[in-house]
Amino acid sequence: MGVFDLRKIDDPFERLTNIHAGISELIEMYQPTDMAIEAPFLGKNAQSMLKLGRAQGAAIIAGTTRGIPVTEYAPTKAKIAICGSGSASKEQVATMVCKTLNVELKPEHFDATDALAIALCHHYQLASPLTASSRGSANSWKAFIQNNPDRVKK
């Protein structure tokens, strides 16, 4: 787990280039099959939202140009997946992510735990038989059993 520290880069376009290059490097190194990002939420500062959207766009393009599907999750969905409550605090999310992954994290890296929470949320979505079999329809378990007879104990 790492954090891109862009505070020393003054030019906003150079920051975007740095984000794209950094994500591209990680993709080449780890060869992921999926990418998950946090959906932007309505903030009070329009300039912050614009900057966040641009940064997300740079990261998304790094994935999509390599054929990696991108899934977007609302912050509340990730909080529910990690803590069981959509109103969990950043500190609660950080604590649960660290405990789940058995890692230590400095408090100044809460953004990293947000990213890890999104990744865990995506993993849980992909691993869920209800999600994977028929996207939550009423017969999801029936479809799961039919599609996975080897996973059913008799």
C-alpha cells in the first residue's frame, strides 16, 4: 500500500500526468483484472470537486486504456461493506480496514484506508454468490446452486 504525495508538484496538469503515470506503473506491475474507485460525493467546495474529478479521470483512463473494467462505489456503500453502517466515520473505516487486512497505518493516510475500503467493497461484491450469480434477483441462491454444484455440500 502506498500513497501518491503530490504536494510538491505545483502545476495541476503535471499532477494529473503523475497520477496517470503512477497508476499505469502499478497496473503494469500487478496486472489487475478490475479497478474500483470511489464515486465523488457532493461537497461544499466546487473547486475541490473539480480537482477530484480530474484526478479520478486520470486514474480511470490508466485502467480503461488497458481494458480493465472500472466499477464505482458510493462512499456509503463502502462504509456499509466495511463497518456495517453507512454513517461510519473515517476513523472507524480506517480501524476496520487495518484489522481486516492486518496492517498498520498512520493517521495521516486516511485516504489510503478509503481506497482500501473501496477495494475491499469491490472484492466483497465480486465474491458474493448473490452478486455474482444473478445480480440479486429473487432466485439468486437457486441460480448459484445450479451454476456451482461442486460448491454445495450434501
